[in-house]
Amino acid sequence: MTIAGGLALIILGAILKYAITWDPTWVNLDVLGTILMAGGAVGLLAGIVATALRRRSRSGADVYEQRYYRDPPSP
């Protein structure tokens, strides 16, 4: 999950928990919002860790390339 996906889940969960006053009988929106916010927080942390690991592995060691060219043999 990306960082943006985690933030989207947190925002959606907060809207469901705090902003909606409609109370359907078949689902508890407060619990659903809390679950989405917790899942978004876990996804956000996973995205941050994955990004940090990718950046660390790229900048870890410098690679140098050295090429030697020879003239082709004469005919």
C-alpha cells in the first residue's frame, strides 16, 4: 500500500466515524470508521518503511564502470 492509499483510508475512516450522523441498522459506522483508520495507519507506516528501504538501497554503494576499448585488427 502506498502512502497516499493509507492517507485515503484514514480520511475515509474519519469521515465515517465523526462526520456522518446517519445510523443504519445493519452496520455500525463508528466501528467501520475506526477499522478503516487503523488499517490506514498500518498501511501508511508500511508505505513509509518501504519508501525508506528503497531509498536506502539505492544510495548505499556507488557503482563505477570502467571500459577498455581496443582497435579492431587490421585486415
